[in-house]
Amino acid sequence: MDGASPLERLLRRDRVITIAGVVALCLLAWLYIVAGAGLGMNAWEMTRLALFPHQQTPDMTSDMSGMDMSGMDMATEPRVWGAAIWALMIAMWWVMMVAMMSPSAAPTILLYARVHRHALAQGQIQDKLAPTGVFMAGYLMVWLGFSVAAAALHWLLEREAFVSATMMSSQSRWLSGIVLIAAGLYQLSALKNACLSHCRTPTAFLSRHWRPHTLGALRLGALHGAFCVGCCWMLMALLFVGGVMNLVWVAGLAILVLVEKVFPAGQWVGRVAGIALIAWGSATLLV
């Protein structure tokens, strides 16, 4: 008969529990986004397919003299961001980051749980409960900071009428072109490659930065989140082009991030994507 305590039996199943937790968190995040994130409009209604998304709404940087303003999309009218809107927009960005980044972070989270379990079995640490949740909390806290900054930029772009208030996508070819080209160039940069290397090699990352106990788990999760933000922040900026709630763009970027971080040829896929983004941005400026 197994004389192990209930806690010990639970720890043996930590891999299953961790996987179930990450999957549940990711699914809940996606459901929240698809439902419209409390913004009063279903995400499917904000999903459009267009090679040049800014052409769906008037380009505010172009010469509008002589235009019939009666037919202009009301998306050009910036809304007033009260406290409730700010809270909703920060929550929307954060939940979206959870939905997009959790799959690519899962290998590192699972490896952390395994390393902690091994260290516990070897008597190297005394923590009975693997603080995997604390590690993930540190990771998500960094993305919360990113979400606050993204919401602030979102407010500024909407106020200046570069981003539609209803579709939440670019209505300026200059914004679209510059962001596309900048994202493409960043894909090919040394900083992107350095951050990506930490995300692609979780074993080396954990062996180099490992710290025991709860505070160590929180610090390690936050550090991994910082490298992840450094790797993906310009890709997330592309949401301002295609639409912050555009499910096609959100899903496409999530898949690209996952391929970059997990698949063997991910770095080359990212570089090819960078070249394609530069070409796309150049075409946007010329059209």
C-alpha cells in the first residue's frame, strides 16, 4: 500500500495539474476576448480581412479637403476614456496577452515544475508545494505592466485619430506602414535574437537564473516575462494595424510567437516573417 501523504500524491501529479491549469487559463482568456472583453461589441464583429487595413476607415493623415464628411465613419470620433474604459482596456490587453503568450510559455512553466520537483526529491530545497503558480504569476505581472503601457499608447493613438475607436484598427497608412516596417526590422535585430534565445532554451535559462523558494519563483517568472516582452513587443504593436480585437490578427500573431519559441526552425520563420513585414509596410506606404 502506498503510504504517501495526500500532499505527496498531489505533487506526483504536478505536471498534469500544471498543464490543466495553463490550458484552463488560456481557454478562459480566449473566451473573454471572443465575447468582446466587456467592450459592448463581439470580437467577430471587429474581425476584418484586408491587405491594407487602414483603407477600411478614412486615412486621417491624407488631404481631406473636398470630402463629404457626412459619410465618414464615426470611428474617427475619439471617445472619452473614463476610469471604467481605462480599466476595461487594460484588462482587455492583459487577458489578450494571457491568451496569446500562455501556449508559448507552457514549456518553461512545465520545466520549472519538473526542476522544482527534482530539487525537492534530492533534498536540495524544503518547499513542499512547488511554487509553479508563483512563477507564472511573476510572468503575468510583467505582461500586466506591458498592458498598462499598451493601453496608454492605445488611448493616445485613438485620441489623435490614428486608430479607429470602434474597430480599434489603423486608419492611417503612415501608422500602418511605419509599424509594419519597424516590426519587420525588429524581427531581424540582435536584441530580438538575444531575447528569443532565452525563450527558446528554457533549460539554460533556468540553470542560469534559478532561485529557490517563493520569492525566487516570483523573480524567475518575472525575468522570463521580461525576456518574453523583449522578444514580442513589436509583434504586439501590429495589433494597432490589423485591429486590437481582430481575431485573425490575434490568432495569427499567437501562432507566430509559438512557432518562433517552440519549433526547431522557429528563428528562421521569424526572420522570414520580418522580411515579409518590411515588404508589406513598404507596399502600404506606396499604395
